[in-house]
Amino acid sequence: MEAHSLRDALAGEATVKAEPELKELAASSGYRPSHPSPSRARRGKLPRIREGTMAFAGINYLAVLIAAVVSWLAGAVWYMALAKPWLAAIGVTPEEMHERRKGPGAFLPFVYAFVANVIIAWVLGGLLGHLGQLTLRNGALSGLFCWGGFVFPTMLVNNRFAMRSPKLLVIDGGYWLVVLVLSGAIIGALGV
């Protein structure tokens, strides 16, 4: 029991007292349940277990929406500026792309891109809320680290196995870098 009391004291929790009829059992067997029964927890005899669980309740949804819209618009500018090299990298001529735009559902990639930007901003906002001090700089750096640690390596592996042009990796990877840095900066500046 002393080791458990020391652990509780170090964790900043109140020392857990066993009920009188369980003291002898606990002392003789060394048993201590890892998850208390709800009735004992409600009576205040044991500390709450899940105080540190991750919650997205405090997210600034306006910041998430602004970050998503700005990222989506940045994508329009990015791909308009790099349209010719991007088309060459995917192996499509401008005429073929023009024909594809006439087909049903041609607008769907724009919807998917916006939904993806909302999800990215929301998750990044949740992540930034748990990291500490929010500033424009910290948000942008966090976006950069997320890109460098998760997005770019994934894209690199996928593009290399699919034997796609390295130019496509640079163009598409650069866009997602812009998205994450912009979203992080906006959320960091506006707060979560």
C-alpha cells in the first residue's frame, strides 16, 4: 500500500484510502484495482481516472473555418500558377483536362479539397490546443513539423512506388506545406 500512496502523492492526487473491510485484503494480497468501480469513484473515495483525456471542445471553429477557406483559396492560386507543370507531371494535356471538366462530377475534386482543408484545420487546431502557447509563429512551425513528419514522407513513399514524376511530388507536396503552415499560423494567431 505504501508504494501506491507514494505514487498517488507524486501524481498530485489525494491518497486513496481503502474501505475498512478491504484494508486487510489489500495488505495481504497487494491487490489494487486499476479501474475503480463507478460507485466508489462517485462517493469520492477514489480520484477520477480520465481527467487528462483529449477533448476538442475548446476549438475556435471560426479560426478553423478561416484557415480552411484561406487554404482552399491558396490551392486555387497555387495550381493556377503551376497548371502547366502540374499537367505535364500527371501526363495530361490541357485539351484532355478541358474535356474532363465537362463531365459529370467535375466539381467534386474542389469539394473534396475543401472538406480535406476543414479536417486538416480542425485536427491541427486540436493538436495546437494541446501543445501550449499559441502564437502565429508556433502555429506555423507546428504546421511545418506536421508536414515534414507526416505529409511529405507519406507522399514521397506513395509517389515513388507509383513511379510518378518527382515534379508532381514537389508541386503537390508544396501545396500541402502551404496548407499546413497557413492553417497553423491562422489558428495560432486567432487561438483555439
